[in-house]
Amino acid sequence: MRIVVAIGGNAITAERERGTWAEQRTNAARVAAELAALKRAGHELVLTHGNGPQVGALHIQHSRAGDEVPELPFDALVAMTQGQLGYLLQGAIEAADPRIRTATVLTRVLVDPADPSFAQPSKPIGRFYADEPSAQRAAGPGLRVAPDAGRGWRTVVASPHPREIVECAEIAALVRSGVLVIAAGGGGIPVKRTGSRLQGVQAVIDKDRASAALAHAVKAELLVMLTGVERVALDFGTRWQRDMARLTVSDAEALLDAHEFPAGSMGPKVESAVRFVQSGGRAGIVTCAKRLIDAVEGSAGTRIVPDVEGPSATAWTGPATVAA
């Protein structure tokens, strides 16, 4: 099968880590072992990744050194982290299995300059801060901060929806030749069309939404989004919590409309899985890195599937139950 696997930037720089290169290499090695096993099983792979912690750290470095060197716009920072994390992941995958050929493609993603997110920035980047003043000092002038999922305050930037993967033909050609391709890193370099030219914009595209667009563009059968938990849960964190093995598109849409999934974490993953399946994909899967192989084989993770493959079911050993 052709599979797009999306890993979060927090999988490379964990929440309580400083983000040293040694820490990032250690974390990448854990993910790479699972990816190498999936590739050895005969699947065609495209890997995408987030960059929230990394692009946030790079922005702080640039803003604090503004008296010494000129700052760069966010599209350039995204391009820099694409190269950084692509290099990191290529090395980790090749260390896990030297026979696997890899390539990182700097990927531009077309967005609409009239996207409402430019007026209401909501994409969290960088590290967490305990209070608003600390976060605002780190963000610097001209940027906003907001609380993120009860874990602290972070810088927020515009996150327009992806409309087109500019380099999709080149990515697909590499995949057909047997290469494990790392593409659309950090959601892709955000660009707008100005006449016949593409011009960068100040934004960071959501990695899961870009991954769904890329998976559709390269005709992938599965979209797998890796996160910190094995399955999507309903009533998360309460005594009524139910881990889901399967969600139909209709049920997933109803739960999204009911704000069951937080916008800063599980929401974009479920939304992206729905869009991918609606565009013809076999299934969108949400799981953790250590259950990647099992999730692809169908024994772990949460699968978002067409309604004809329902009903939605909780993850337990008894009879399937319909999600409330």
C-alpha cells in the first residue's frame, strides 16, 4: 500500500525537553525503527512531520538576535525547519536500515491569502510558558499568544488551510521509484499565487491538514497520524472516557460539530482523516508511534472509515458498540 505517515513536531522535541540536538536524535530514532519496519513490509511511504517546537525555537533565536542579524519571515523559517528535520529523519531511518533510500523534498503549499486565519491566528508554536506575560515577551512584538489545551501559553500564528501541494508530482515520482520521501514538513512552506509567481506568506500550516492534502494528491490508500495516545477517545479525561477503534465519517463529523475534540490537538487529526476518506482514501488512522505497524494491520489505533464500513465501535474485546 501507499501510506502517508504524519508525525508531530512534539514527537521530535518532547514537551518537557529543551530540544537539544541529542534529544531530537534520540526521539527520531524511536520513530525511525517503526517506519523502517513498515517499509520492509513492502509499503510505499511518504513521511510528513510537524515543526511547532522547532519553528518556535527558531523564531525566538531570530527575534532575540534582531540587533545582530535581520529577522526572516515565517515561510523562510518553515523552509529551514523542513531541511533540519528532514536531515534528522533521513539519518535516523538510514541508521535503522541502511538499505532504505530516503529523500527530503522542500515542499511549498498554496494557500488562500483571504483565509480567515490570517485575521485570527490560532496555530500554537514554540515552547509552553506558565503565564501570558512570559509568553508575550518570548513571542515579541507583532505576534499573539494564547493558552494551549490547559498546558500553558504559547505563541500563535496564522494557519490557513492548504489548497494545493506544489511539488506533488515530484514527490509521487520519487515514491514510485522506491524512495521513502519526507515531504510537506511543518505543513509545507506557505505560499500564495501572485500573477504567475508564488510568494511566501507569514503563516504555519497545520501538519495534519497538509498531510491529508498530500495523501490525496499522491493517491495514498492510508493516512496515519501519529500522536501521544494509541486511540481517539470520547469524553477524554472523564470516567465516561471511551477509546474508539473505529469512527464512521458521519459520526466523526457530528463529534467535530459538537466540539468533542480540542482544536489544538485531536480536532485537526479527526478533521483531516474525514477529509481524506471523503476524497477517496481507504481510511485515516490516529495512533501512537509504537503501535504504527499494528494500526496499519488493523489491530490498534482509531480508524476513520466510510459510513458503509460502520458502525463506529469502541476498543474492547466484546461485541462492537455504536458510539454515542
